[in-house]
Amino acid sequence: MPRNTSNNPSASLLDLPAGATPSGTATDKALLRAATKEAYKRVNLLLSAYFEDFSPAQQRRIREAIGASARPTPPKQAKVPKAPKAPKEDLPPRFWLPFSGETWSGRGRPPAAFLAWEGTVAHTEWKKRHPGERFPTYPG
């Protein structure tokens, strides 16, 4: 909706129609600069605070209106310190290699010694006697 112009001499400079220019006095220009600076600060604050709340189409239109090609960064929030992690407990061994005494809890990737043992003749013979198991279980 277009603004109505006022014939009142005390009308604000911001109420001027788009094509009109201010009278040109130094105080008028200073007032216009101060009002423009304040408006810029308010718009910038509102956009930075609420940009993420707009829909993607609205965000695109805002970027086009201000001539920005990149997405504005949201304001940084204070980092909340994370709670310290509980110390890892040593898990009891679940598997072992009788010839070397190497043990493994069964969690994570198998140690290199277990993987190397899988291809040996000793593993093949042990596997014949224990068909459902991958590695020998730890005694105890």
C-alpha cells in the first residue's frame, strides 16, 4: 500500500514518497542518516535472530531482496560443556590363543594375531573340532 504524503511541515523524513527527496538542509540529512543507521541495525538484528524461522521460499526472497548470494550465518550460541565420559572399563577376555596367550574381549575388530591365526593349519584343525566357533573361548 503506498504511503500517504503529509503536508505537515513536522512530518518525518521517513514518510516521504519513494520519488521525493529531502529538502537538503544539514539537519534533515543528519536525521535521515541517523534514522537509516538505526533501521539498518534493527533489520540486521531481526534477520540474524529469526532467519531460520522463515520458510525456504521466504529465505530465498529475502536473499534476493538484499542481494546476498550466500546464506547468512546464524548467531553463535554459547557452547554447553559436555559431561565427562565415564572411564572405559576393562572387559574380561572372551577369546584367547593358547599358543601365544593373546586375549580379546570380543568387542571391536579382532586383533591382528587372531586374524593371522585364522589362516593357519592349527586353526583349520581346531575348527574341525569346534565347528560353531570362530576363536577358542577364554578358560575361566
